[in-house]
Amino acid sequence: MERLEAIVVGALGRQRFEPGAFFRLCRDLELVEAGKREREWVRLRRRLAEPAVKELGRRVERFEQGRGRVRVRDRKDLILLLLHAPGRLGRLGEGIRGTTRVLKLLFVMLQELGAGRLVCNPYEFRAYRFGPFTAAVYDDLEVLRRAGLVRREQLDADGVPVVERERIDEGFEFNGLTTEFRLTRRGERFARALLADARRRRPDLEPGLAVLKAGLGALPLKALVRYIYERYPEFATESEILKAVLGEEQD
């Protein structure tokens, strides 16, 4: 803060004082500091995720080397199973657009398919500003990406990959852009092995995932959120978009 004050004083000393210029300078400095804080937070999250990335990498390597049977045991496995399932076009491994959509589909996957019973650390959702939420999904998607199992692409409104990187809203389109998550080839192989284990332990999970992803997963995001709000009203208590989704009759 002292450094910022020194910059402001120095800048004002070199020009005639104008309130508008002063406020613009303060705004620009705040944006710079906010950007630095965000970069520091990203670096911190990367360091915190490093052990999980290494552990997952070792687990996948053991599978690739044929050492031991793969079992569904970790909550990140549920993301891989969801991404591997067929979607609206009936093809295995269709991508899912937006972190918010991934998160909401995982919520339904746990609530209606009982997928949480397969793992030792299921996601714990709570009511939040946009309905059921857990930050763990964001962290786990990044771990899966860094482990080489999931790739993330930015798409324009026509579904065409965008080369340049843009800062976009997670789940809702922003300036015509959205994100899509898909399995890599390595992720596909590992997900197939996970599915073989899931078939033995929960035979109803595979057909349930196909219905979930091809049905709810193909809905517009607002319609998916509406489905969750109407079916699980206890997770809509903290929502900031409840009226927009369910209509003005909701008080």
C-alpha cells in the first residue's frame, strides 16, 4: 500500500491536480494490484495441487504398465466417467461445455445415480450463489488437465476452437466464448478401465450416465439449473439467480 501511495504522490507531483485524473490513476493501480493478486493465487493453487497431480500421474503410470487393476476410488474418477459417457450425438467421449455444467451434472450424478458410493471422498455440495456448489470440482479439473487426462478448449459461439486465450466466465458464454472439457487419448484409456470396474460394482451406472449426459447435459445451462432448483430446492436457498431461472413468482 505504501508503494502505491508513493506512485500516486509522484504522479500527482508531475502534473496539475485534476480529480478525474486522480481517480483514473487510482482505478488503474487497483486493477494492476488485483491482477498481481490473481496471479499469486493461481501460483499458490498450482503448488497446492502438485501432490495430487503427482499421485494421479503415478496411478495412471501403474495402469499403463499393467501393474494392478484399476478401481474407481477417487472423486476425480467420477469426472472421467462423466466425460467418457456418450452425449447428445450418442458418441463416447463427447465434450462438456463449461465448468458450471460439469459441476451441475456431477451433482445430479451423485444425487440420482448414487455414484458417490463408489469413491472414498465424494464431492460435498452446498447451497451457494448459483445453486449447489463445491470448489473441489474446479481444482480437480485442473489436476486432471495437468496429469494429461483432460484437455480444455475455448470455443466460439459456433463451437469452433479459439486459438487465442481469453478470460471467460466459467460455464456461461462471455463475448461469444465458452469452454469445453474433453478426455485426452490417455484419459480415454484410463476412463475405459475405470468404467470396467464400475460395471462390476454398479451395473446401472453406465446406462444412467448415458441418459444424464445425453439428456440433461444437452439442455441449455439455464434449463439444467432450473431442473436442479425445482428438484432440489434446498440447494437454491442462497441462489442469486433464482428469480431469473424459476420466474418472478418466486419470492
